[in-house]
Amino acid sequence: MIRAQFTFPRGFLWGTASAAHQVEGGDALSDWKAWEAEPGRVLGAHTSARACEWLQGRYIEDFDRAAADGHNAQRLSVEWARIEPEPGRWDAAALQFYRAQLLALRARNITPMVTLCHFTQPLWFMERGGWETPACIPLFERYVQKVAAELGDLCSLWCTINEPNAYMFAAYVAGVFPPGRHNLLLAQQVHLNQLRAHAAAYHALHAARPDARVGWAQYLRGFEAARPGFPPDRWAAHWQHQLFNMGWVNAVHSGRFRMLQRSVPVPECRGTCDWLGVNYYTRDLVAFDLRHPLELFGRRQFAPDDVLSEQGFIASHPAGLFRALGEMQKFGWPMFVTENGVEDAPDNMRPAYLLEHLRALWQAVCFNFPVHGYFHWSLVDNFEWERGWTQRFGLYALDVDTQVRTPRSSAKLYAEICRANAISAEIAQRYAPPVAASMFPGAVLAG
Ligand code: BGC
């Protein structure tokens, strides 16, 4: 008889995460809509035109799926460009659309977590300088005040900005997100302005709703020296970690933001974290390389023996999740894993990836790290930014033309875990026997 299981604390949140632009379709007014129209910006000239048709109401069937699969939480985002199509003009229908989503979740006993900015912003905002100028702070604050007033009664978990560090890198270093710049100093300025906008949003949400619990989702990527005995590799890995992973975290903790060239006091940011969202996908080895100045002379690569995802985008390194949570728990903030997942259309790797990362999460919980929930990326395949529809992160496969959703084996695996609030040896054995053998060696032998 196989009985071993990893049990999670009562009330643990289990869900998936999504972002407005990636699932809604019909975006007409954001910077991404304009970006997609430019030749060469998105692989295969794919667009988000239909996305997962949430705008047409298909969020209802997706929330039904989530509920049937035992999810008790859902992270989604609201689209600023839809809510405020022109500066200071609010779109009542857009606000109604989001109220309907939150009501639909609550009717299914699913706790919502709402992200206010997930990589997209109104085109008008970008034309005024976007996050490059401090003028972004009152503009974001005004938008957040409006959202808090209109939706605040339906949600208490608020995520101000998704992955400010990944946004800074994609939009201002790699240039693959709008506005497509390659400028490290500007990237740092944007990172600082967003930090101040986050603080303004934090205070605005608390002023509007005493019950609000506000955090942000930090992308935490593992950076390790490719050659641990070679100091230049260690130097590059250290600085990538400090500036990319830790910039905001340290600033919110200490009230000082460290930039490449200077350190700036940001007293209004101090303590603006009721919970920290950890988005963890993978780990890089970093080799010192003078040809990579914008990445602080660090060339990133996966380890030769890493198990890679379908397109080589992600290396499975679950120990990195445990490590990231361990490093973050020192700050004392409650935490959620707000994203974790892998692109894998055939679902060859996902069951093992999911199980191994959830084992790392369970280990973190057992170490008393204050982690309260997990949001897988994502429920349904969705529009993957500059990679278009070439990457499939869904527990459910999406046929974009017919909009038919088909559960992958991982959807069933995840549903069993959510319903049980635990991973049993028996579940692991059915979905990923090699992983079961390492997770539950005794139990599997006995079975
Ligand atoms: C982003 C998502 C994205 C996912 C997979 C995350 O960094 O927040 O929007 O779809 O990665 O690429």
C-alpha cells in the first residue's frame, strides 16, 4: 500500500496566472497592440487579436475549468489601456468587464489576485514618455485609485506591477518589448520610476481599502557562476543577481535603491510589501564575457546536463525555486509563487517539471518559509509576447482558430494535487514514474 504524501497547509492557495493582453484579445489601445503591427516584432507575425477570447466571455468557461479542477485562486490582470483609453477618461464598460470577471471567480469560490500592470500600458502613456519620466508616477497612481474605487470591494490581493525587472530587461536592454531600447542607464531609470509608481499604488490601495493586501511579482532567475573557481564568472553572476533580482527587493526593504552608478534614497518605498510574489522559471550559468556589456559582462547559458524545455527556453532546476524562496524569506514578507511553468506543447516535460517544483515548494513550506500559495503559468495556452503562439505554457492546449481547449495530462495532474492539497506517491507514480521514484523511493519500492 502506497501512503506517502507531501501535504500542504490548510488554506493554501492553488491556481493559475494570466495577463490581460495574453488572454483577452481585441486590444486596440495598448503599446503592445501597436508593437505587434510592426514587422519583425513577433515571431511568425503572430498577433494577440483573438488571444483566448476572454473579451468575448470565454473567461467564464475557463473559470469553470479552474473550479472543476479544484483551483481555489486565480491571478489575472486588468488592462490599463482599456480602463483609461484617454488620459483621465474612464471606460465604464471596461470596468464592468473586470467586475464581471471578479464576480465570476467569487461565485466559484476562487480567490482573485489582480495585477494592475502586466507588461502593457496605454499607447498615450508611452507617447508621454511612459516609465522613462517621473510623470508616470501620478498617472499610474490615478489609474490605481480608479481601479481600487471600482473593483476594490471584490478583491483584496493586489499585485501592482508584474516583473518590473523582466520588463526593464525586455523593453530597455534586449529591446524585444516596446519601446525596444538598448540602454542600460535608461533601463535603471525606468526601474526606479516603476518602483516609485509601485509605492504610490501601494499607498493608494491602502487609502482606498483598509483590507487590501498589496505586493508585486518579482521575476527571480537563478544566476550561478559557470566556472565557480573563476572570479570573473562569480563577479558577473553576483552583479546580475544584485541588479536584476535584488534591486527592488532591497529597495523596498531598506528605502534605498541601488543603481549601477549611484544609490538613491526612496523612503516612500520602504515597507510597501504586504506579500512578495515570486515568479520562478529557470536558472542560468553565467560566464564572464566582454562581448556582453549590457548584461554586466555576463553571458548566460544553461548547464550541459540540464533538462531543457521543448524550445530550449527553460532549464528545469527546481532547487532554484527553493533557493529563491529561502533568500526572500529573510525579508519576513509573506510570499506566493505567482508564476512557474514551462513551454511544452506535447506535455512531455511538464508533469515532471510541475512535480519537482512543487516538491521544492513543499520543502520550503516545511522549512517554515511563509509561502501561502502557488499560481501555475498558465491555465490555457496564451499569447507569449515576442514569441507569439510558438510557445505553449497552458495546462490546457488551445486551438487559436476554433478556440477549443483540450486538457493536457498536466491539467489532470495539477487538478489532483489541488483537490488533495497534497502530492501523493500514487499521483506522482501515475503521471511521472521516474520522478515518483526519486520523490518517494521507499513508497514506490513498496508499491
Ligand atoms: C511573464 C508572462 C509570460 C511568462 C512565460 C513571465 O515572465 O510574466 O507574461 O507569459 O513569463 O513566458
